[in-house]
Amino acid sequence: MTDDAREALAASSPRWPACVVEPARKAALLWVPARSGKLAQACERLALGYALLEEAPARSLLLAEERLRLAPSGAEPELKGAWWVLAGQALVRLQRAEDAWGYFKRFQASGGRLKGARVLADFALAGQKLGQNAEALSALTLASGQMAQLSPNFRQRVYLEAGALSILENKLSQATGLLDLARREPGAIEQRALARALLATALEIQGKTEQAASVRAEIADIWALVAGPLTPRVLPPVPLIGRRQPYIQAALASVVSAVLLFKADPKESQVLFRALSEDPTAKTVLRTFAAVKLKLGSP
């Protein structure tokens, strides 16, 4: 593998300490076989696993599980944690959240710390799908401080998902700040609209109705949001290839839809609020807000 190829891989994947050359060399940021023998070969395999992760996550998973099956006799102890993390990230893309969570937690139980915005975002996605909101939010908060070199779309999605989780955890001031950051990122148009919708909802829950109305007025097409990103769908278990959409939990998506429709379609808004107020699985902050809106009735 050439230095140019390693540089491309390094830009998109975590650099495991055992696979990084000495800082004195120009290639300090590269994936390299910096050690001889088995470790050098394993670093190449790990780099290949990350090169395949986005387009062929099943192959990345196969690589990771092959190396893990060699333990403890054949696998390199310096890289065992790396294979757990790679397997977890691949399983997230294969929409196997519970299995992904298991690998991530095994890594953490061994004393490892998840690092890198992409790794943390994958851990958070698995956690959100399993209802582990507090751990997911903590991971996204860490990720938000490690995104300077990443794309606007990625940064926007992290802020957006962290803001959504902050609403669910009743950390509304934090949610407002994160969603304002998401709203200002030059990312995808649909993500910007979703950030505004979530921000308006966070402001409404806090009773800041005028500010919420101002933010809501920035959304060009609320119907596209309600019928698109805010509509729960049963997705087939196919790999997530390319840029994924932000993950918004169903109860929160219903609240956001109800807020957007409060004036545009009051009857439907009330139906959504009523269903949410009677949903025992919904977070208290959402049920309480829905009950308040029901008392207010149609505008």
C-alpha cells in the first residue's frame, strides 16, 4: 500500500496507536505498517477494513470477526480493541444496533475509550435505536468537539441529533444551543429545515412561542418535512450506504409534526398531541407538553 493510499485512509478512519508511525516522520498521520511481522500485516488489514466500511460494511465486519477469531493466540493484542470498534461500526451500517452495541460495550469494558467523531456518532446511533439516550447524548457531545475537519453535513447531523436527544432528556437550553448550531451549518437543505423544526419545538416547550414562530417561519415547506423526515417508516434491513439521514425517535418526530401543524392543520395537530399525551412510553417532557397544547386547543 502506498503512502498516498494510507493518507486517504487515515483521513477517514481512526488511527490506532499501534499503526501510526513515529511523529518525527512526515507520515505521522498515516496508516502504516510501522512495526514488522504480524502487527504490520494487521495494520494493513485494519486499514482495509476502514476503506471498505462505507461501501461494503459486511466485508469490514467479516475482516474484523476473522481477526477476533484468532484471539488470543493469533491476533495482535495491541489491536484487539480496534477490531471490536470496527465490527461495531460495520454493524451500525448493517442496521444491527444491538450487535453493534455489544461490540462497543465490550471495548469499553476492556478499558478502552471511544475516540473520533465518526466512531462516537456510530456508537450514539446504536444507542439511540436501543433507547440508551443518555449514553448516546454523551457520545454526541464528545463528537461535537472533534469535528473541525469533517464535512458540514456530518457536523450538522451531529448537532441535530444531539439537540434532539437533549429535548428528550429535558435539557432544553442545551437543545436550543445545539439546534441553533445545526441550523447555521451550511449542510443539506433538508437537514437545515429539520434543525429549524426541532429548534422551534424546543422553544415551544420552553414557552418561548414568539421565538418559536419566528424560527418556524424560516421553514419553506412544512408539509415536505411532515411527510418526509418526520414520518416514521419501517425500513428494510439493508446496509446504510453513503450519507445517512438524521435519526429522530418516533415520539419526538410526532411532537415536531404537531408543532409544525398547529396552525396549518389544527385538527391533525390535536390528533398527534392527544396520541402522544396518552402514550406511556413517551418521555415525560413530551407528554407534559402535549397535554398543555391540548388544553390550549386549536389556535
